[in-house]
Amino acid sequence: MTPASGLINDFEFYGFWIASLVAINGDIARELASQFLALAEQQATTAPQMIGHRLMGMSLLHTGEIAQGRVHLDRAIALYNPVEHRPLATRFSK
């Protein structure tokens, strides 16, 4: 995996996560989301952390862990800054 500083440009990692989620391979999707979030939390910027919480929240929702997923999605929403993060909408939306 790339260093934490390159997370928001790591489309390969994001692609693996999306493929796992769509293939209903929840264990792998959760593991990838967990790795992404752990690296993102080492950064001072909020964009990778916001994306990491979104990945984890969606992974948990898709594996039936709705309450835990909601916690991560609420955190992603709290970190969202419309001005700062607008360009990411076309990169990380699904």
C-alpha cells in the first residue's frame, strides 16, 4: 500500500475495496477499509479520514453491522467540508 500521504490518490486501493463490496465479500471489504482508516488517521488532513470512515461505514452496513456502520458514516459527515472536499465527490462517490 502507498504511504499515508498518498491515500486520496490511491485509486488501486479504492478499486479493490469497491470490488470487494460489490462482490459481497464483506470480510475483505472491512479489512481494506480498516487498513485505509488506520493510515488515514495518521494524517493531519481530514479528507483521508473522511474517506476512511465512509469506507468503514459502508463496509459495516453491507455486512449487517448497521449501528457500527452508522457511527462511521456520521463521523464521515462530521468531517466533511463542502468547500475543501467538493473535488473529491467525483473521485469517491459510487
